[in-house]
Amino acid sequence: MALELRHLRYLLAVAGHGSFTRAAEELRISQPTLSQQVKQLERTVGVQLLDRSGRAVRLTDAGAVYAEHARRALRDLAAAERAVHDLADLSRGHLRLALTPTFTAYLLGPLLAAFHTAHPGITVEVRELPQDRIEAALLADGTDLGIAFLGVHPPGIAATGLFTETLGLVVGGPGTAPAAPEPDPLPVSALADRRMALLSGDFATREHIDAYLAAHGVRPRVVVEAGSVQALTELVQRTGLATVLPDAVTDDHPQLSPVRLHPPLPPRTVCLLRREGAYRSAASRAFTALAREVTAARGYAPPGGTRTVRGQESP
């Protein structure tokens, strides 16, 4: 029997689901057909690839080795297809972009607007994912570029600094206008007496805030946990609650007032992530260049730099 790509996909689907039934449903073929195709593959390879003796179907030792190579082959083939259809003149193409959720509030819109204006023939697929899942998707060739934070990345991930993100305490309230900056910064210890609304614990930004507060021995009075930056901005504008937001978000909302803290929250380096050695399409290269242009034009500090916030320079 001649080996075909469908045999590889069928094997990986069964291995992924641990079940012929669920794999057949996903593949939209009958279970007997799927079972027959996998048996044909095993006869062609000459070894048993699946252990069917238990309640769940599992890869044998030989099957695990074969599946690893099958995934790599399918990934490389997909990259080859993208390369063939990629046009250097950017008249058409496709870009897969993943980013952590907080960037949706202030970065995604300007980036995609500029990119679509410059290259209207390029389609963009956007996914919001936690940083570890972005890195996993890059390694599995499930996405082309990621926007996340500089840190300890798994082997095979290349990170390029894009800009420095600073965060600060923000207040608002019904009918209030932005307050003039206080002459002296608020000590971080004062946050123990503030009623606060913060992002929920599954956000990297919340982890960053919690680490900062814990380092200074502060346990905040968190009365609301929100699942998006947009929800926080709406809430703070309508209540007396305080929150912590990226300065770029605060700058875009004139009804919000920043409050300087001492010591300030540590800045973070925002970076573009990609898989080392992966094919870089013309669309990917163009987006990378444009991201640098847009962030610089919006006044975001380069990695390790400074930025201007409402007439004052901040670290």
C-alpha cells in the first residue's frame, strides 16, 4: 500500500483522542473506515503503532517514535505549502498571530489597522492565549508570531524586544475629571487601604502585580476580579475603585487618572516571539517591521528606554 498523508493524520487523531470513536467524529469518517486505514498504515510500516488492549487507545513505543516524525513531516509540509503560496510583493498571504489578552486593549487595534492599510491582501488570524500556550503553538507550528513578555523561554523560541511596558495605579469615578498629578508619589503600603479591582489570577499581568505587592508586604483589598482590561476601565470610570493598568491603556482613556507609586511597578519588556529556524513568510517579516514602527510612533519606549506620559517622563 502506498503511504498517504491521510494515514498520518488518522494516526495522530486517534493518538490525540485516545479513541477511534472520537477521532472518527473529528475526522468526519466512519469508525470502521478509520480503523481499517490505521491497520493499513501498520501493515505498511511493519509494526504495531497503537495499543488497543485498554479502555483508551495508546501509542506503542514504536508508535510514539513514528508519531513524532509524522507530526514533524506534516508541520514541514504545511510550511512548504505556505512558502509556495507566499508572495514577496505582499499582494496576498496569511499571517497567524497569537498574543496575551492584555494587548487586545491597546496594541492589537493599532497594529492590525496599520497592517491592513499597508497590506490589504494579507489575511490575519488572531488568537488570545496565555504565554505558555503561545510558545507551545509556535513550537508546533500552530502560529507564526507571538506577542508576549520577555522572560525564560523554552528551547527553540526566539524573542525580539519590541518596547517597554510600564504599569501604574489608576483611579477614576463617576463624573470625575482627570486629577492633577500628586506632588509626591503614593507609598505602596497605602494600597492595603484601597478597595481595588484587578485582573483575574490567570493573567500574567495579575501575577506581575501580585509579585510586586508581595515583595513590599502589601495585601490589597481586591473586591472585584475582572476577565478583561476593558471591564476594568469601565468599572473604574464608574466607581471609586482603583486598579493597575498599563500606562498605554490609561493614556487612551482621559477619564482615568494615574497615581504615581513609590516604588513604581517594575517595567516589562514586550517582545515578538517566533520559532527558531521556522520559515518566515513575507507577511511575517512585514508585520515585524510594522510593529516596530507603530509602537515607536505611539511613543512606547524601546526596550530599556523611557516614555512620555501626559507631559512627564517615566521610567
